[in-house]
Amino acid sequence: MNSKFVALTPTVLVAAALKVVVMALSHRIALWGRTHIVSGYSPLARADVRLVFTDVQMPGSMDGLRLAHAVRERWHPIELIVTSARSHIPVDDLPERGRFIPKPYSVTTLSKVFWEMAGAD
């Protein structure tokens, strides 16, 4: 793994269709001492993005699962969490090192997975 990538403060990109979900997660991420950025693909090129959290159901031409696969192909060190209330995503359908968390998820579960994947520097 790139040491420059690891040394930076971890940043989490939140990609969700509902603004209320983005706001709630962004607030929680800030409480965990992480920087958060919201939506768009250009932030992925930042060296400090360590984790992408995405909902499968996204507006536009790319759903969250396709986004997760695209991130894995282009930015391999970034960790991936995929969530959905409508479907269960089998492990074989997730990108390498991707994690699925079904909705509804608890803050405790989400916190644990974020810390495991984004690291607690």
C-alpha cells in the first residue's frame, strides 16, 4: 500500500441519494474525527480518500454497486461500503474488499465498520 496514502488523515466520501442520509452520515463521520466529502467523482482523485460509503440506489446512470466496482478498478487502496434497503448484495457481487451493510443499520454497526475500514490513526 502507498505510504503517502496511509499517512494522510482519512477522508470518507458519502454517496447517497437522500440528502437527509448524507447529512446524518456526514455529522456522524465528523464526530468520529474524520473528514467527509459528499458526492461527485472528482473527489476520488484526492490522495486522502480512504473510504467510500455508497447506497446501491443512486440517481443517474451509475448505481452504487457499479460505483464501488469503478472505484476498485481505478483507486484500488480505497475501502468500500455498499448499503441497500431494497436488496441483499451477495459477497461475490461486491468488489474485492467491499463490505455490504443492509439497511436499517445501527450507528454502532456503522461506526465499527467505518473504524475497521478507514482506520483509527
